[in-house]
Amino acid sequence: MGRQGNTRSLLGCKGKPVGIWWAAMTLRLNGDVRECREGITIAALVEELGLGNKRIAVEVNRDIIPRDEYVNCALKADDEVEIVHFVGGGC
């Protein structure tokens, strides 16, 4: 874990690089190792996961992060991120 300095290219629809390069890092998301671009914010990660319009809670290294701080909170290599979303229901 904690790989930094690697670079990755975003892939186009046929798996060919589209020319955008970014430094890679690893973090733990809901217990699974995930590679993402270095310095990604919580807001960007939430959007990539398709959770932007969901009611969620985010915890980074056991600290709950308020929603209004998602855009300013950059993740670091080896961060442990937990994201839970709420599901309605009842009897």
C-alpha cells in the first residue's frame, strides 16, 4: 500500500490512453484497497463512485467529515475511508 509516484493514464472507450496523466496512490475504501489519483478530494471520489446525489456519511481515518468539507478535503496515500449510504424503508 501507499504507492505514490506511479503515473496512470485515463483510458478512452477502446482502452487507449486519452493523454491525461496523473500520479497514483492507494487508499483503503470500505476495507478494499483502491488506486486513485494523488490528492483526490472526497467530493471527487464520491462523484466517481456515483454517490453524489445520495445521502451518505464519510469517515477518513476514523474521523467523520462534514459534507461541506468534502470539496476541500484531499485524501492521502494509505488513508482509510469509509462511506456509508442510507437506505429508506420500513414496515
